[in-house]
Amino acid sequence: MGKHIIVAGNYAAGKTTLMRAICERTGYVPFWEEPEKRPFQVLFTTDLVRWSLANEIDFFAFRARQELAIRQNPTTCIQDGSLDQDMFVFARHLFNRQVLQPLEYELCKEVYATYRALLPTPDLIVKVNNSIATIVERRAVRARASDEKLVKQSEIEDLELLVNDWIASIHDIPILEFDADDKDFPQPERLSELIKQIETYLAD
């Protein structure tokens, strides 16, 4: 059964950048998020209330399929985001914004719990940490038209609190934290140290 690492963090925190750098160094098999390929994502950006539930359930199913493929892979795999972050950060955020209605949010929790009960928990979490100012700057640089529709700049701090609350609630999965505030993120030396820590945890 393959090893399962997830990369967690705020929206536009640098998860994909860090994951790509890790895979280039290690040969780990990447499982990308690729939201632009999800069937409800574009619809969701045009009408959040109408398409939020369909989009969340689709992402849950997509993440679960990825986890199945990871466990069928004999090597180490690393996932961009996760089923758990989708539930405890993004679905919670939409509920707090009243985009997801209470019954819809309860359905999300039920679907998540069913998938998680059927799938092994991840072996390791790598959490990307950076300041709100850095996230705002990176959003501006990448200039995605959908960013402000999905997560308004004023909501980045709220999302950070949700990420931190979720991470603090985890007691059965090792967590490695990586500071991503550097201008030349990820620095080669610090990346090498992170990979050593990952390999040590996976070996244990």
C-alpha cells in the first residue's frame, strides 16, 4: 500500500509550488488538485449559492478517488490539498459565509464521514505556513480571475483561522510545518531538510 502525504495550507499559500519542488527532488508521485478541470468549478464561480453543494460533493468524490489510487500505488504519493481540508476548511468557510445552507452543510459532513470511514487516514501532513501579506502578494502575482470570487481578499484571514483550527484538531497524523514566506520559496537548503524529515517520518 502506498504512502500518502498531503500538503495543506491557506488558499494561494504555495501548496502546489512546494509539492512540485518536493516531487522534482524525490520522485514522489503527485496527485494535483487542478480545480479548473472539475465540472462544477466554473459554474460555482458564476453562482456560489446555486452550485456550492454540487461543487463540494464533486470535490469530495474526486479526493476519495485520488486516495484510492494512492493506496493502490506501491510508492510514496503526495496530494495537493485533501478530502479533510475540503471539509474542515473550505466547506466550513462556505457555511460560515451562508453560501452552504445548514442542511447542505450537514450533507457535506455525512458524505465526508462516509468516505473517511472507508479510507485509511493520510500518513503525513505537510502544512505550508506564511503571512497574510505574502498570500495577498502571491494572489496578485498569479492574477487568477476566480480568486476573488472564491475567496475574497478580506476572507483570507478567516480561512487561515479555519486551517489552523483543523490542524490543531489532528492528533493521529504527524504534521510537519514549512515556512513559505521566503522570496525565493522554497529555498533549496530548507527544502532538503524538509525532505529528510518526511523520509524519517515515513520510515517510522
